[in-house]
Amino acid sequence: MILPENLMNLIRQGEGLTVEFKKSTTDITKDVYDTVCSFSNRDGGHIFFGVKDNGTILGVDKDCVEQMKKNFVTTINNERKMYPPLYLTTEEYEIDGRIVLYVYVPVGKTVYRNAGRIFDRNNESDIDITDNADMVFNLYARKQSTYFVNKVYPAIPVSSLRHDLMDRARRMTRVNTEHHPWVDMTDEEMLRSCGLILEDPETNKEGITLAAVLLFGTDNRIMSVLPQHKTDAIFRVFNVDRYDDRDVVITNLIESYDRLMEFGKKHLNDVFTLDGVQRISARDKILREIISNLLMHRDFSSGYVPKLVIERDKITTENANLAHGHGNLNLETFRPFAKNPPIAKVFREIGLADELGSGMRNSYKYTKMYSGGEPVFTEADVFTTVIPLSEAATATVGPTEELDPREQDREQDREQDREQDREQD
């Protein structure tokens, strides 16, 4: 069978996160099973036998094809070698008279081991992460069907949460719905309706969840259950080696949203924009989308500090992420995946977010209005959003007490020019 064009295109693109070449021509090399394991643990992938690392097609020896197929299938079905066993097929193709063996490895639903070792894929390499506790933990977190924010704390009473924040949440629901069910609920009923009170499947004890603490807990309570929780907001336009302004936000998610919005409004100009015939604040629309995404969809189990960074030509957000794929997201083809459903539900109810996937579409729409550019969303273990900015977005408007030294020099030059003009007149 002739090698299909779509597989030929993969060979042309070269090795990467989901493509691996093996120059094996007469036998299956042992490192193939490291790749099978890492593909299963990450995003799946394509393995080509008879192809060099640079994409040159060598071809597999015709007399060895059947034995190579047999050895491969036997090994991946041997639980002493690959655990749990895998059931994969080897396809035989021909290109320019040379035989290429091809194997597609799907994403595994559990964590796989090769000879007792755990492998993960990083770019075009297979990495043994067995002895790295954090990486193994993150791998299991990606595979599990439960959510980290659903961790139950039976010893923390509902009364320890901030009643004023829950009252504020009730008021915020009226923006979208005048007679929202939360208005007539007690605090406990409200938490139950959002899935913020659950039963621990291991102890059968009921309690509030980590999500409830992050949304409505006091700062001390949040630090006691999740000490790494914070968000770093940085303004870096003049002092590019350090920063011009910074706010380390360590509080609940609702008030974190307020702080980050105020930080963005403080340092970004509200450029005049029209949506049809109506004036809107494209700046505020963009900030709403990227900040709510930064707070809702982060991997709370990670110690990576989420960031909102405003620079002269762009806004960047970064947060730890349980990745479901790698690379830049395409607006037309991306599939949204719920990261922390209980938190996202509360954000939607109080008007800080909309339906799943709308944030990316809105970011595209309002970024074009605000700066004329397009945002870039990159899915990886650290999720990154980049919003391009025009010069007007961070330009200093009106008199200020302190000017950037470079701006002071330029202003002095302009004043000297004006003085010379007056002398000539």
C-alpha cells in the first residue's frame, strides 16, 4: 500500500511532540518502547520505522518486516514490559520502493510504564520522570477524572467562610437574572447548588471543597489549605529589567479578579473603540476575558505562580495548566475543555465569565478593535495568552510627576528645539 499523503506530510514536518522516527531496518530497537510509553502518557503520536531522524526514508528490510511486526506486538502486550498492556497495530506502507512501518499510539486513559519506568514526552524527547515526584503527580492529575479543586475538607465549617462575599455573589447574579435562585437560599444551600459541598469518596464524610475555600474563604483559611496560592501582576514598560509597578495578589478568587482588573485599568489607556455605533471599552472587555481565564482555569495543584504582565507592546498571562494538547490554539478548530468546573460555574453565575469557549472568541474580537492585532493562545503545561498592544495603549497621557528618563531626555530636546525656534523668530 502506498504511503498516504497525510502521513507523508508528517514525515516532511519532522520529529516533534507527536512524531518520532526510528531508523530500524532489521529489528525493533529497545528505545521504541520508551516512545510508546511517553506518547501514551502525553498526547499520543505517530511512530515511523525505517526513517532517519532527519526525515530521510531508508526503508525496512523486506525479509524482516513480519518479524519486526511480531516482536513489536508481543512486547507491548507483555505486562512485564508495558503496563498496562497496549493493543496497537503496525501498518505497512511503501514509498519509492521502500517499506515504512507505521504505528499510531493513542492517548492513554491511565498512566503507562515501560519496564517499571514512567516516561513523558517533551518536544522530540522521551523523558524518564519516575524519580521526579512533581512531574509524576502532574501526570496522574492529567489522567484522573476528578478535579483537584473538588478536594473535600470535612473539618472546615460553612460558617468559617465569608458571608459578605456570598452576599455579594447573590447581588452580582442580578446582573443577568433578576430573580436568581441564590437570592432565597441559605449559604449552605447556595454552596450545594454549585457543587461546593461534596462527600469525600474515601471517608464518606461531607464537607466544603477547595473550590469553596478559594472562592469564599478568608485569606488565612486559603493560605492554610493552599499556601502557594497567589497571582503576580507586573507592569514593565520603562524599567524592563525589573518592573515599574507590581501587585502580588493573595486573596480569594472574586477579590483577586477585582484587584487584577484595577491593575490593568490603571496601566492601560482606554482607547476609543466602537462596536457598530456604540462606544465600548475594548480594554475592559479584554481584561475581563483574560483575567477570568487566568483565575478559573489554572492548575491549583502546581506551585507555578500565575502572572499578568503588561509590557509596552503586549499583555501576557501565564498559568500552570493540565494540558490537553500542545501548541497554539486555532479559533476555528479548538475544542474547549473544562478545567475547574465548580469555579467556572460560580464565575458564570455572577457575570465574570460566559459559556465555555467564549473567552477566546471575545478576545479575538476585542483585541482587533483595541490594537488591530490578534491574540495568541498557547496550550502547554504552562498556558500562555499574549494580547498585542498598540503604542497608544501604554502611552503616558497628560502631565505626570515622574517621567521615564528616556522620555525626559526627549522632552528636553523638544524644549531646546522650541527655544531655538523662538530665538529665530
